[in-house]
Amino acid sequence: MTGKIAIIGDGDSIMVFRAAGVATFPAENEGKAREVLRKIAKDYQVIFLTEELAKPLTEFLKRFDEEPYPVVLSIPSKNGSTGHGKELLQSAMERALGVDILFNN
């Protein structure tokens, strides 16, 4: 499992990652994303998940905070950012460091 990276999202959003050599897994809804994530979690160290799929899966994704791998990161899709990824990063920083060093809120 050395440095394996994957992305889960709608077909258009993940296409560019495929060209860069990242393993891509299409998922058009949160149910399919959850199913794919369960299947690939043990095989990848970093898994990107588009914000539209990550937001409704917030509670499910918390289980990955307990283990060092995989690291599941929420990223914008082809539709742009919803702000969800920023919220998750800010929350994780505040938990780890006790202060927001990036966004200064």
C-alpha cells in the first residue's frame, strides 16, 4: 500500500485525476460513494472525495479519523467549492492544535 491515492466523485470531476495516474472511482450519489469507500479503504493511503459526496457522509467519514490510513480529504468538484472541505480542515486543525492557524477565524 505504498503511497496509493484514489479519488471518488462524479465522472467529470475525477477525469483529470485519471490522466494524472490517480485511481478513479465514479460515484453519482452518497450511497455509491459509501460503498466504494468501504471497498477501497484498506488499499489506499489517501482518498479524495468530492465535497458533494463528502458532506452527506460526514458522520460515516468520522470513523477514518481514528486510524492513520486512509486519509480521506474533501475536495471541490467540477462545480466548484461548497466550503465543506475548508470547514473540515479548519475543524481538524482546531482539534489537533487548539487554534486556527490557517483561516484566522
